[in-house]
Amino acid sequence: MTESEAESTDTSASRESARIVDVDETVFPVEVVLKATYWMTGRYDVEVKRDARRGCLCVEFRGLDGLLSEENANEAERRLRRDLIDFRTRMLIDQETRVIRDLLVAKAFDDGVES
């Protein structure tokens, strides 16, 4: 085997057609998964499916050219896990501060007239 044949074999062995990441929907609601995956669509072809039998969401990553290097697959998975935590935390903060935010907005638009 020549050196170039070995390189092409190594390259093809380190590529996969897709990476599937299972996401527990009881921890990360579908809205969070969609927000996290949306920002990845510029680099990857992303598909989100619900697996009712297993009770999870399956996020499938493919390269935009159809193939995905192992390095890119690992990076996509790491970024997804990081972004899931980020967007879930944002959702919790939004839920916890909604009443205060609504009061502040109402006060800002209050014309000072007492009812």
C-alpha cells in the first residue's frame, strides 16, 4: 500500500455518515432542543426526531456534504450538549423572572394615573 492509499484509507475510516445524539425530553424540552440545534444548521445538516418508544428526542447530525468527520461529529455533540444546558438555563431564568419583568414593563408604561 502506498502512502497516499494509506492516507485515503485513514480519512475514509475517520468519516461517518451521521452522528445521532439522544436527548432526554424530560430534562430538555423540545423547544430547548430546537433552539440549540438551530444555531448549528450553518455547519451541519440537523434533524430532530421523537422516539416515542424510548421516550427521547434523537438529534441527527450530518455534514453538509453528506459525510461527517469524526472530529466534526465530536464537536457537534459537544456543542449540542453545551447549548442544551445554556438554553435550558435561559428558559428557567425566563420562567423565574417573568412576573418581575412584567411588573417592570407595566410600571414603565404606567402613565401615573391612579384608578
